[in-house]
Amino acid sequence: MLERIGEFFEARLEGYDEHQLTTIESAREFYPFTAACLPRDKNARVLDLGCGTGLELEEYFRLVPDAEVTGIDLAPGMLRALGKKFPDKALTLITGSYFDVPFGEAMFDAAVSVESLHHFTKEEKIPLYIKLKHALKRDGYFILTDYFSLSEEEEASYRRELLRLIGEQGLPEDGSYHFDTPLTAAHETEALLAAGFASVEVLKSWGHTFTLKAKR
């Protein structure tokens, strides 16, 4: 049965970190790599979309102990776990959908998202990325490490299967369900450029996982 995204992760809080690190190919590499791509300036301000328990932040706070991080996630249990990990850090944690939560204007030096955005379509992402671009400072950038389809055929097959399951289970089509529907890296790039980012580059990849950098 399909589950709403927030409910899915809330129900799997126990053992979540170990699951992520042991079942996703190269996770022990791409979380630290992602952290190392973020600003190193003292008191750097970073927005984390779908922060979960903050696996990327564990390494980032080692690199920049004084960083100020705003994390948004649908699962309150994940945010509580994150807060317990870093009780002495400058963390602002918001329970909600990053599609709905306001980000502000020119607030952040960088934004990051890891293994979260592969549940949404290109059309859904463009308004989010427009909002994100406005939230970044002039030289700000977005680091996206996520699961991607390696072909357009693969991307289309994921979407067809999700729609089949939604219809089979009689669910609303406009719901956000935990089912992987990754775009290709090319289509993700198109979404970011359509939102007004100046450039997008692939920094590194591990099988289906890519790290992209989108400059404001």
C-alpha cells in the first residue's frame, strides 16, 4: 500500500540512519561529499530541504561548527531526532512541506537536499526551485544529491507504475506518496534552469545517485 511521505518516514524512524547508510549504494561517500560542497564560512546560513535526521549535517557541523541551518521535513519524529543529535548547534527546524513553507528572500548562502526530491515531477519542482532561488543570496547555490533515473524510459516507467498503484488503491492523484519517481539528471537540470538558476553542473555520481550544483 502506498503511504503518504511524512507518515512513511515517521513510521520508520527507528533504525533510519543505519538503513540509509547500509542499503543505499555509496551512502557513506555521498553524505560527506555533499557536506563538503557547502559553504565553509563562519556562521554560513544553509537551508536543508527534507533534512530528516541530518545525515549530511553530521559531517557539515564537523567542518563548520558555527553554521546556521534551517531544516524542513514532513516527519516531526525525524526533526526531534535531529535536534537531539545537535543540541548545541544553531538549528531552526520546521515541520511541514518544503512546497508550502515560505523560505524568505536572500536569506541563505546555500541550500541542500539529499535523497528527498525524487518523489516529484519536473512540473511540481519548478515552482519550488523558483522559491528556492529567491531565498538564496546573490552568490548562493543549491547542492542536490539524489536518486536519478538513468534513462527517459526508466523515468517514465516509474511514473506509470505510481499512477497504476494510485488508481488501483483509489487514492487522490494529487497526494504525495512514498514511491520513487526519479527524473533523469537532464530533466532535473531543465527544471532548475527553468526556475531561473544561472547554471547547473554534475559534481559527482555514484550509480543512480548524482550530486548537482545549481548556481543562483
